[in-house]
Amino acid sequence: MGLVMGLLTLPVLGPPRLAHWLASTLAQEALAQVLDEGSLRAELMALQERLDAGELTAEEYDRQEQALLERLSVIRKFKAEQGSQGWGAR
């Protein structure tokens, strides 16, 4: 009966279910991108390359590196908290 009821209510409940699915999928993807350590590592490497090329002063490099390392620390803390709660971020 669940299949029949699902088909009968599809015209009414379909759009809200789709909106919910879409919102939760977008939220998961956004969280995955925010928590991506790989992109931060790439930014750190690009920053180092800019310093080596003389595009940044040591002072600018230190400031930007510190900001990236703080972001990395926050990401790792968040992942550790999620892991300890059993939710697990992607």
C-alpha cells in the first residue's frame, strides 16, 4: 500500500519532497567543499609559490599562511567533533 499511496500523493507531496531533497543535497555538498583539506593545502602551496616568485613579501606570506592554517585547524576540530558524535562529515 505504501507504493500506491506514494503514487497517489505524488502530485501534492512531490514538489515539497523534491525541494527538501535538493536542499539537503546542496547543504551536504557545500559542507563537503568547506571541509575539504585538499583545497587548503593547494592554497598553501600556491602561497608558497607566490613567495618564491617574489610576488609576496615575507610579512604578507606569514599573515596569509596563518589565516589558512587557522582555517585548517577549525576544519580538523569540526571533523574530530563530528567523528566523536558519530555523525561523520564526508
